[in-house]
Amino acid sequence: MSFSNALQRHQELFNKLDSIQADTELLAEHITATFEAGGKLIFMGNGGSAADSQHLAAEFVVRYKAERRPLAAIALTTDTSILTAHANDYDFSTVFTRQMQALCQPKDLVIGISTSGNSANIIDAIKAAQSIGATCWAWTGASGGELKDIADHCLCVPCNETARIQEAHIFIGHWLCEEMDRVSTEI
């Protein structure tokens, strides 16, 4: 594929993102309410979605653009000792679940990122977070996969191409950071 072709596919997707604007605005409201209640964001994902989880947690804690107070966010993808011990002692399908059981509180908001919506370890951790009482959002591709029916809310990017879905996820994450910059004096 040529650069122009990839750029065209990117632009075509981004021209469709207004179709999920209401969902992204609802998510921003939920994030604001989470911070107001003293809760935290908990991100998780595999592969590129793991990197996005870490990236976005850092933007909330450190800052995005505005000088503001740090906002509580963690990525369950960063502690290699926990990840490898759990995968060795238990099973990779529950690698985020154990962390969720240890770290998640009812006032928290969980974001599970899975382009397919079918990642077993995200599904299992979402269920664990729900049993704790946390609000759970899934970020997926067009179909939503199993997560669409399991998470409290599903942000389904209208695309089936993994790279384009990930580009949309990070764009949405950056917009959320901008929104938190804007409302941070209120929270």
C-alpha cells in the first residue's frame, strides 16, 4: 500500500468520527465525575493498545497542555514484574484481573482498549471491575466484539482496520485530555 492510500483510509475514518461524538462527550462527563468523586482512571490493553494505555495515563497524571493538578490515572500494562509473574503463575487471560482486584475501587472508571473487542484478558478484567462497582468503558473497532455486550459503555470506532482504529483511539484520548485541561479548574 502506498502512503497516499494509508492517508486516505485515515482521513475516511476521521470523517466518520462525528458519528461517535455523543459517546465521547458522555465519556468525558463520566471521567469528570470520576475525578470529582476522588476516583481514578484505570487503562488496559494489549500490544499497541497497551502502549496507548500507558501514553494516556501519563497525559492525565503529568499534564497534556495546560498546567493543572495531576489527575489520577494508571495503566495496568506497565509493571513487568506483575505481568510476567501473573502470566507464569496463573494465566495471561487474567493478567489484568488480579491487578483490578487489587487496585480498583467502586468510584473508579475503567477503560479497556481492544480493537477487536474480543481480548479475553480485557473481558475478564472488565467483569472483575464491574463486580467491584466501577464504571467500565470499552474502546473497540466497529463491531464492538464481546465487549460491546459486557462493558457498561462501548466506544466503537467505525472501522475494522486495526491501525486506523488505534489512530482514532489515541485521537479520542488526546481530545479527552484537552477536555480535562479545560474543566480541570472545576474538578
